[in-house]
Amino acid sequence: MVHRSALRGALCRLLLIATLAACAHDPRLEAFRHSETELAAVREHSAIECTTPGTCAQAWSQTRVFVRSHSPTPIERVTDETIETRMPHEFGIAYFWAARSTASNGTVTIRLKGMCRGMYDMNGGPGWLYRSCAAQLRDAQREFARELGGVGQGRPDERNAMPVPRAGTPDGSPPAN
């Protein structure tokens, strides 16, 4: 009898290990994890940093235009730290908002954020519209980086950057002789 119960216990442990191993190698979950990692990397890469009030104001203004033109719902609230839109009623449609934060050294970081109804299930896993939503978010993040990438650099040779004052006078004009 003892032998049979030990065998039964070993069989249960083996089935549990096999079940866990099968879950760990589920191709759908692996694809989800990979996609989430890629989304986080694209989001981080598209963050805009600026250090001067002029370039930061320009970047925040262009961010507002980007959010307005890429969200299906109107902007609902704008503060010095956020630009927010409402969630659309439709599923599978990406909507965007932005956040602006200032580090202790004065560097301002602007991040575009997005979401899509139906992207995640109740447990935080991939929802039924995950793949199409993730593609919309990735594309928008990349476009945001392309459109605003030169803003905030503070170099006149960068696309859309505000000119840096030349040496001489505070407004950049040549010194009087």
C-alpha cells in the first residue's frame, strides 16, 4: 500500500511539473512577453528630453498637437504635467496621453503613453485585440520620436530645434564693437 501511495504522489508531482513546463513554453505567452518588452523599449526610446524653457515649451506644444491628432477622442485636460484624452467607446482603437516630469537636475522628460480597449484581459494577459493594439501603439511611439526627436536637443542643426544663442549677448546677437 505504501508503495502505491508513493507512486501516486510521484505521478502527481510529475504531472504538476509537466503542466508548469507546458505553461512556461506557451508560444502565445512568449510572444506576449516579447511584445510587451518591445513596447516598453519603444516607449522609452521615444521619450523627449529638454533642458531649456524654450525648447521644453516647444516640445510640450508639439506633444499636444500630436496627442490631439492621434487620439480618436478630444483632449479633456491639459496641465503643466499631463495632456489627457478620454477613452473611446470603441474597442481596438488606440488613444494617447502625455506626461511631463522634471528631474532634480532640471531636465524635463516628455513621454507619450497609449492604451487600447481590449488590449489586456482581466488578468493582465493579452486580450483579444492585443496584437492590433500593440502595433498601433508601437507605430505611434515611433512616429512621435520621428516628429519630436529634434525638439529639445537645443542644437540649431537638429530638426525643429530652437536656435541656441550665440556667444556675445544674452539674446544671441553679435556684440557691439
